[in-house]
Amino acid sequence: MRTIITLLLPFGVFFHCYAYEIPVGTNTLDVVFESDKLSSNVMNRIVSDIIVCRQAWSNSTVVTFSTGRPGGYINDLNVQVSPYGFLGAKFPQSVVTNSSGKLALFIPAELSTRYIEAFSFTNIHSNVYQQAILFVDRLQSPELANTSQEKVRDLVFSPGVTESQYIASAYEILTDIQRQTYYYPSVLGFWKANDGEAASSHTNLFVLIPQSSKHPHAPHQLFDVMPAIWHDSKWKLWQPGAAEPSGKTEP
Amino acid sequence: MALYTPPLNFVSKVVVNSPMTYTNFATWKAANNNLSWTNGLPRPYESIEITNGEPQDPEPGAPNLWAPPTRINPRSYMHHDAVFEMRTSIRGESGNQATYDDSGCLIMDTIAAGSADRFAPINRLGIARWNTLHRDFDVYPFIRALQLDGNASGIVGLQGWPDTLTRPALFQGEHTESYRTLRPTIN
């Protein structure tokens, strides 16, 4: 259910208006940016990530525009359950009137600055960024079900798991992966681990891939993220290894 | 006018939650009243041996029904008083969990006890599964039950397989009991 209350803003503040729109049910919100020094690349990525959130929340989202705050506000039960929460950033919620007199989602400079900083990383590692996009395409592809047992190790990685163990568990792993819906990662989602179990002889480059459950009885659609690790020049879904993989088989 | 004096054992509390918490819990209850999946889940060992503070695997070989015992994060609060846990390997999609105190005795009652999982959290390799079913169908309903019974317990992080609450549970009420009915302790 979506309830939208059109409001008259108490003050006329206009922000930099570009041709961006966020779908909200059968309506759309324009997008305005507090900063006027953003490249189209940065603006595109910000809007893309917000659209991913709206896409994943789907019809379970309840959106209201409260008149109790100057300029309006998205009161969304799922706002706190978004990839943004995992990335240490807040989903933008303020609604303002743009220079065309339309309601628009306000992107604060604090958030766009984080994207600019993140771009310095993905610009250097443009290949791994593009590979992450392709990896999500692969996870979402119907062809994933046809992955051979030997190729499952190209999809997942966990320290200590042997090639023969991947093969023995291939069906189970593939079934698990196909139970989730995956979304393109945010540029905010890449990081290098400084230490810890991942900083091994393999790699320490990670990305958080947004995902949600496909199960029809899931009480409501929840966002989660699953880390993927750059390993053997491929992105692979990551799980920390068991201290001592049991290797036990299904009884 | 005489004032009403409640009996000393009269305890009242006001629980305030998001309506979504109740709605989601009620939806989960309605969708989970068939417990046939618990049939045939392995029964746990009544005790495990503790040597130098470390739990010993009571089943190092066949029949391989249970993974070796592990120590529970003392600040996880998910099963208070439990120090060690054991989990079965996956049976179908489900699994059983047993918890033990510091002397290795099986905990059989209250939310400190282990509970059957509709979706086992670990795969046959002994690592967390690459999906969120255990979280969505076994863990989150438990946390909602705690919250509906008046516990201010939240999750530390949401990623993957949450196993840590922000604080211990203080109340065990009707919702927690409903949860325990649908995710029973199988001893």
C-alpha cells in the first residue's frame, strides 16, 4: 500500500535539478542534488542505487510524505533495511520541491561526497567493478542452473574447502544460490580488508552484493547483502570458513 | 476512596512494537503450523565431555549425524546460559540444534535450549549456507517473538547469518512460547 500526500512546502528552496526520476509505485519522484559539482557518472550511480532499493522493496513498501516536517519526508518501514545500512550510509529520505515545482528526493552533499570518494577506488579497479556487474548477471541468469560441478568453485569461495568438497556439495551450493535475488552492487560496497582471515594468500578485495530471498512465504521482502571476494581473477560469493570443516555428508 | 493495591506478584508491562513486528510474526505462525519436517531429526547427546574447557566430539565417526560441538559466543545472548552447541548436518532442508551448559549437560528447557531449524544454517561443508532462509524463517521470528514479549533485543548486524542479540532476553511470554511450539526443542 502506498499513500502519498501532496504537500505545500512552507518555504521555497530550490536545488539543482537534473533529469532523474525515482519510481514510487505508480508515481515518480524527481531527484535533486545539494551539490552542483557532481559528474553525471556520480549522479547516475546514486540514482541507480536508490532505484535498486525501490525495486527490492517492491510492493511491500509503505511510503508516506509527512507534513510534519519542513519539506516532507519519506516514512518508509524498509528504509533501515537497505544496502545503504550495510554501507554505513543513510538512505536519502528528505523530499523537497524542485525548480519545476515537483516533489523531489533530496540527495545531501554528504552522501554524494561518499560516492565521489568511492569512485576513486572503482576508477582504479575498473575491471573488477565491471566484473562485479557481470557476476551479478551470471547469478541471476537461468543458465546458472546448468553450471557443472567442477565450475561451482568459480562461483563461491570459503577458506579451507577443497576442490573435491566443492564438487561433492555442488548441487546444494547451486540450489542455495538460486534461492536469492541479486542486485547490482553499489560503488560504496567495495573494500579491501586490512587483516583477518580474508587477508590470506588469496586476496583481500571484497564487494557487498545486495540480495533478497525468493521464498514465497518470506514474511516480507528483506534486503541483505552477501560479500563476494575477488579470487583467481573472479568474483565469488564468500563465506568465512568453518574452523574445521566437518566434511560430513548428509546422513 | 480505597485504592486498589495489586498483589505483590502482580507484574504489568507495556510492550510497544511496530505493527509490522506483530504482522510478520502472525504471518510466520500461520505459514509454519505443519511440523512434519521435524520427524526423524536426530536426538542429541545427553551430555558432552569437556576437557580443559574444550568440548569433545561425542561422534567423531559414523553415523555422522552431528557436527562437532562448538563454543557459543558468550555475548550472543541467543541462547542464554548455553556455552556449547551442536548442530546436525542437513536433513532435507532442516536440522536440529542442541545446547549444553559449561559442564557439558544438555539444556532441555527455556529459550536457552536448542531448537529445531526449518532451514539448517550450515551446509555439509560446515559453513554458513549461501542463502538467507535460516535467517528469515528461524532467526528473525525468534527475535520478533522476544520483542513482542517485551524484550528490547535487536540484532547486531543483519548480514547473512545473525547470531548475536544486542542484549539478553528478560521475558519469556506467549509469543516466545508460540515460537518454541513451532521450532521445538527435540531431545
